[in-house]
Amino acid sequence: MKIFRTLLFSLSLLFVASFAQAQTGKTKPKAGTEQVQIKTSAVCDMCKARLEKAMAYEKGVQAAVLDVPTQVLTVQYRADKTSPDALRAAVAATGYDADKLTANDKAYDRLPECCKKTNAVHTGE
């Protein structure tokens, strides 16, 4: 009976520890993974969804998160599969500026009005 209680206690501690780590959302990057932050022209939550989905299809991307207020896209990627320049090009191909690289004109034209830089809501007019 004592062994059973010890085993149950140990498993409980293991479960609580793994649950606590999952709640913080902070995990160590995998070996060979790097991170790049890209300043975008994204302006709303629809942009966020569009960019994060597009980056999920890029080779080597492990995770991508856009912070809408700062317009910064943070991408975790495998350096042996892609590069920061390739990731910037993917952002531009989606219709958004990526650092100094301007958005692809055709992709930008396909964006909803709320996502365009020229929308009065975003220009302060």
C-alpha cells in the first residue's frame, strides 16, 4: 500500500509540473531553431490570422505570432530549411510590408479593405 501511495504521489507531481510548464507557454526552442522579428504593415486581427496562417505553410517555420499593436511578426524557424530573407519575402507575397521589403502589389490588392494601409481607420484620417 505504501508503494502505491508513493507511486501515486510521484505521478501527481509529474502531472502538476508538466501542466504548469504548459500554462506558461514558454518552452525551450528546439535545437537548430532560430527566431526573427519582422516589422509588418499588418493592422488588424484579420491580418494576424492571414499572416500566421500563411507562415504556417512556409517550409521550416515552427511558429509565427503577430503582435497587432506593434505590427511585429515573430517567427520561429529552422535555419537549415529557410532564412530571414525568405520569410520576409513570404510576408510580402501575402500582401504586407516586411521590414524594408514592400508588399507584393497583386497580393496587397487582394487584401480586404480593413487590412490595407490606406484605409482611413488606420491612417488616422
